[in-house]
Amino acid sequence: MNRRSFAAALGAFARAAALRAPALAQVWPGRPIRLVVPFPPAGITDVISRQRAERTDRLALDGSEPFPSSVAAFAAFMRAEQAKWAASVRDIGIRID
């Protein structure tokens, strides 16, 4: 396997893992979120909060919804994904040179 085919396989793995992640998400938020920033407008905290809210809205429009999780839950998810895709790569016969 050369670098190009390895990069293609790695890219396919990353896309598949990214597409699988939203399936684990619960319906969140169930209602509009009201973001309260206890600082004056046009300050750095206000600007960052507004940008984060816009990004979250953009993600929701694209169909992917962020969901709260812990580091341990993310690690377990990644281990499960690695095991699943390692089996697929092994079955296909992809080898790293």
C-alpha cells in the first residue's frame, strides 16, 4: 500500500467516523437556548459567546448537533470506532507498507 492509498483509506475512515457521531446524539436541545452573558456588550466575552451561538446554529442547520459528553465517553466511543473500522480494514485487506 502506498501513501496515496493509505491517505485515501484514512480519509474514508475519518469521514465515516464523523458521519457516525451524530447518530449517538440525543435530541439536543429540545427547545431554543437562551444564552445569558453577564458582561457588557461588545466585550470579548460577548463577542465569543455570539460566535459560539452562531456556530452552533450553523451546525444544527447542517444536520449535526453537538451533544455534551465527557472525556471518558469520547474515549470509549473512539475505542469502539477503532475496533469496528480495524475489522473492516482487515477484512478488505488494506496493508501499510
